[in-house]
Amino acid sequence: MAEQGRDNFRDTIGTLNEEGKRAWVYPKKPSGKWYEYRKYVSYILLIFLFSAPFIKINGNQFLMFNVLERRFNIFGAPFWPQDFHLFVIMMIIGVVFVIFFTVAFGRLFCGWVCPQTIFMEMVFRRIEYWIEGDRGKQIRLDKMPWNKEKIRKRITKWIVFFIISFLIANVFLAYLIGSDQLLRYITEGPFKHLSTLLSLLIFTGVFYFVFAWFREQVCIIACPYGRLQGVLLDTKSIVVAYDHKRGEKEEGRARFKKNEDRAATGKGDCIDCFQCVQVCPTGIDIRNGTQLECVNCTACIDACDAMMEAVKLPKGLIRYASEENIEKKKKFEFTPRLKGYSVVLGILVAVFVGMLFLRNDVEARVLRLPGQLYERKENNMISNVYTFKLVNKTVDEIEEVTFQLKSHKGIIKVVSHDSFDIPEQGMAEGTLFIEINASALTGDKDRVEIEVLSGDVVIETTTTAFLGPRSYK
């Protein structure tokens, strides 16, 4: 790994060597209080990630992001293309929440919740420790010639990584096309759905590439969140931080000597053991300060606390703290900046909830047929032709659907049938004629209101334009 000191650590990322080539990171296996907490959180999130596509609420998949058909299920609530404005507001709420959370607690999301970190550190990295051993053994294995031991361990690791990547790809596909469709493809056999099988293999290859080779580079190079935090963080933000006031003191950091009174010598509490560096999954030295590569995973906190306990010095040399807490011993406070973000977030949530309550289970669109003028019929009746599209967002079939005029006296004739059914989570479309007596029109272009009924119950109301002759204004 590239050597970085206090003066040059911002000149290059820690995963590049002096020749500019990839410097492989071999983090030491973490252990400690925070790591145990992260394991519990990871187990819960892994169970959620693998089970969410297969959980149903009122017949709807709990989470689904069917981009091809533009259908989304969020916490069991279906969203169609007609609900795109709701989806946009939801995304804006997510962005504002991330900004709010980052201003307050830095890159905490990356270390504790991000799927990349969870899979990398809690699945693939732990398998690597199980097969190849801890940091020292991995370094020796990498330098070892390709003998039987190295071939056996590497092939075993690659096969296990591929199998897990394949499982992740299947779950990912369930989020995209729906778990029911995925299970149907599996039971019917992959060779009957070669395009889906190809997509599955591509996803498997991407996941394998990310977790077997690209690894921490996703957080350092690809993910924009590290750069975003550089804009959002301030001296009041709580991050994983090294207490340089205590660690350096007057004489700076120094190696520990047995029976030494460090307070008398003026040396800092940092004993320069490099345990915090060796355990870091992105290969940085937290003692250099806040860096975009830091994902706030707390591995350095556990490693430092263990060393402090071993040399009988107080824990917390590396801890969750703000710059103001370290410099001025100030506690966390809810700043005006955070209050502003809270107000914006509250307004967006209120608007979103209000729109959810106003959202109908049936979406109706009635549009005039392009290029068609009105037609004059018997008894002074004026006729316009329309296309209609009805979207059923529920999991129940809507039966005996008819139309009736609400704003004008007239009749609506649906082509080929008087009433029809809308399938569950489906759509019905067709053509209809609206006929209104010319005397009831107020101009050459009236707005007419149409009710959509299921039996005798009005399930939706929509409006459309109705053309008539100018002489009847």
C-alpha cells in the first residue's frame, strides 16, 4: 500500500502506489464493540434486502422497481407512470434526508447502511478471512508463487464469490421484474427465457467484478457521496475523528515504552501502532483528518480502543466527534442549518402525504382522437370521438365499468361494448363517442366532465374538450 504521511496524504488516494498502479488493500479483521453493532445491523439489512421482493402487502410486492414497464412498488404501495410526480417527490425527500443526515453525522450511511459496504465487509470480506486468513496471511498468499495451496484457496474463493454474486443478481432481478415473474422463469427453465438468463449473467458479472476486484474503489472513485460530504460537512458535524489534541499534545505521537509516564514527557496518547491504518477497509490513516475515502465504518475506533486498553490509557482517542468537540469540547447542537433542512424536509413530507391521500385507485384519461372534428347528427346532436385509457392500481378486478356525463346533458357510447372490466393492476383502453345537443353548448370548445362508474359507484372523474360549431356560442 502507498505510504502516506501527514504532508502528502491529500496528493493521492491510498489505493495507489508510487508508480500509480493499484495498491491492494489488506485490512486486518476488525473486532470490538462497534463491529458487533455493525454485524447486527448488517444481518437485519441483509435479511431485508433478500426478503423484500418476496414480501406481499395486499397482493403487491413490498419493493419493486420495474423500469421497463414503469411500475414501482414502494412499501407495498403501487406507483404507475401516472404517479410519476409522487415518485419524484419521494426521491427529492430521499435526497434532502441524505443531505440533512450528512450535515449532522457525516458519512454514517456509508459505513452502516450502504449495500456496497454491507456486502463487501460483512459478506465477501468475511468469506475471504475464512478462506485465506487475516491480513498477514493474505499478504503472504499474494506474494506466494502459484503452488497447490494458493491455487486451492484462490479457486475456492472465486467460486464462492461467483455463487454469492449469482444469488445477489437473482434478488436484484426480482426487484426489477417482480418476484412472481422471476420464480416463473426459474420453474419454466432458464433456456426458455434466454434474454433473462443473459441479463442475469451480466448482473452476476457486474457484482462479481465489484466485490472481487473493484471493492473499496467503488467508495473512493465511483461513489459521489464522498465528494458530497466535503461540501456538506462543517466543524459541527459528527464524524469518526481522531482526537489530535489528545493524541499529539506538545511532543507529538510516539511509540509506547513500558512504565513510561507519557503525561510527564509531553507525548501524545497516540502510540503510533498503525492499528487504525491496518484495519481500515479503504487504506487511509484517520489521524490525517477527515478524508473523502473514510466511510465511517468504526473499525479504527475498535482497533484504537483495544490498544488504549492494552497500554492502560483512556479509550476514545478515535471516536464519533465533531471538530468543535475536539477543539473546544462543545457538545452536539441542533444548528440553524439543520433546522432549515428539517423545515424543508417536513414540508416535502407533508406535501407527499397529502398527495397520497388525494391519489385515486383508478386513473382515467379521455382524449379527443387527433385530427377528428365534430360530427353533426340527427336532432341537433353534436358528436365527438375519443380514446380512453383506464388504469387499475389495485389488486382487485374492477367490474361493470361505464361512463356518464356529469357537466352536460348527453350520452356516451363506448365502441363494441356498453360495460367492461378492468383487470387487477392492469389497464383498459378503447374508443367512445360523446353526443351533446348543440343547444347545451356554450361555445365552440367546451370542457365536459365525465364520471367513471363501477356499477352505480363513481370511482373516478375526469375532464376533456368537446368541439362544436361556432354558430352555437
